[in-house]
Amino acid sequence: MNSADPQKTKLRRRLLEWYRKNRILYPWRRTNDPYRIWLSEILLQQTRIPVVLRYYDRILRQFSTIEDLARADENAFLSVWSGIGYYSRAGNMLRCAREVVSLYGGKFPRNLPALLSLPGIGPYTAGALRNLCFHQLTPAIDGNISRVLARIANDSHRIDSKIFRDDIKRMFLELGDGMPAGEFFQSLMELGERVCLPKPDCPRCPVRFACLAHRNGTVPQIPRRRQKRKEQTYHWYLLLIRKGNAYCFVQNNKREFLKESWIFPDVLKKRKLSKQEITAAFKKSWGLDLKDVQICSTLRHTVTFRRLHVHVLETRLSRIPGVAGNWLQECDLPAYHTSSITYKVLQNL
Ligand code: SF4
């Protein structure tokens, strides 16, 4: 759709009217405070709204301003955060609050490069903050918004292509031009969450008259999915090192998957290893001298396109390892970002 499209004004009006009539007034929609809006945007990443509502209140009761959060002790904040997962988000939030207070006097900067330089703020969050807090129209594109815009334009480029991303950004700016930026952004988001779902409810859609995918009967194919990655099989060796009831955990910064999760010291290979090879691999990766490695169980686990044969190892160690880790009991795990495979391993012992 180009800016001269005669339907554009009608589309904008319908979208805004629909949003104003149907929006759900979440607490973060009843405030102009950038701190509260930022908090909601971070919480909404990968978390469902009922959970976000609980944590939003809980965090604000304890840290009602960005200065309170910037002063917070990391453990105090993590205990409020505990249970929601994705602990790197919590660490980034603290660092971000501290930078906003120390560099910008407690006020989020308005310009895009400065926002993007803050910890945990990527293009989507920076765009959302500029639209919602500063009323500056800025592309903030997530799955919901790209689905709605792609269908309206009947854009059949693959979702992970540059041309698709550029099209969607251009449409966002073109359609939002002259509209209240915050409401425009939220109206698209809300439409994607409630009507233009993967299986859309087109009869209820306020912008159906302008939707080219609906007109052409191509809705089920738009947006066009990325090519499915070929499944890959790995053998993943997890080493249990015990001290009393606790096990040694390390924070994963080696693997492409389960990044920053707390996992057992591990080795990942494309093929199955002999005991001798396992011992050599742990020596090479972790500097550990393993004695009498025993495979105590083998489990299956899938992470996206990776099929993992998980081999759980126990060993006598000639010395306690010097790896940078934490000794954790099962009851400590809810406060740490880990994976369901960790619980599966412990339950299988
Ligand atoms: S008509 Fe259907 S496919 Fe088109 S924007 Fe509305 S809900 Fe989405």
C-alpha cells in the first residue's frame, strides 16, 4: 500500500477506533512513566500476560522508581524476579537502570542510538519506548505486527528475508505517519494478538476492507514461513559432580542453545564417544581428570532443530575442579535460569 492509496485514511481511522473501543487497559497502558513502560516491555518478552501482571506489581511494590532499582542489590532483585526465568533479562535490567541513572539522571534518553546502547534494549524495545513514551514514530516490529502488515499488503516474501523486513518497516512508517505513535503501535499489536492471529478471525477484523491477503484468499500462506532447518543429531555428555546434596553447575556460554542457562559441565559431539574419548574430551574442554566414568542414564531431549542424546555421567574426580561454577541443590534451581533437561536428569537419578 502506498501513501497515496485512497483507503489509507479509512484504514487508519478504523484501526484507531477499533483499538480505542477494544483495548484492554493493562496497568502499563494507564501510565506515561517510561520506567513502568520499560519494565512492562521487558517482562512481556517471552512471558504470558497473566504472569507479567503479577511480576509487574511485585517489582513495582519493591522498586517503585528507576532510582530504587538502580540501587538494588543484585540478589534482592533476583529474588523478586525468581520464578519468571530468563535471568539474563534481570541482569540486563539492573545494568540498564544503573546506566539510565548514572548517565541520564534517571530519565530514559529519547534518541535511538542512545536507547540502543543501553543493556538489554534492542531495536524492538527501543522502538516501543519511543512510540509509547515519547510519541516518536519508530518501527518496532514483532511477530504480531509483521503478521498483520504482511497480510494487509499480501507480502509473500519469506519472513526471514531482508526484503520482507524492509517492506514491513516501510509499511509501519507509512501507515503510522500522522497517527499518535503509541496508539498506532499498540493498535497493530492488539490486532495481531486478538484478531489477526495465526488463524485469524477475519469476519471481526476492522481493516478487512483493506486487507489484500483476505481479498486474494492467501491468508493461510502469509506471512511466508522461514525454511525449516534440517534436524541435527548430537550426543550431549553431562557430567554430575557431587558435593553432599549439591551438584556443580556452570553458566552456559559455549553452546548455541540454552544460552546462559545453568547446566552441568558438558561436552557436545556429533557422534557417540567411547569412555576413553569422553575422558579426553572433558580434559580438553574443562581441564578435568576423570576417573572411572560411568554413564548412569541416557535421555532424549530436543532443542529447536537439535535432537540430543543426553548421556548423564558420574565419575570419581581426582580433584575438585577449578571450573567457575556454582554448587546448587535441586531446591535452588527455581531461582536460576536452567532447562527442563536439568530436572529430567535429576529425576532420573
Ligand atoms: S482481514 Fe484477516 S488476515 Fe486481514 S488483517 Fe484482518 S484478520 Fe488479518
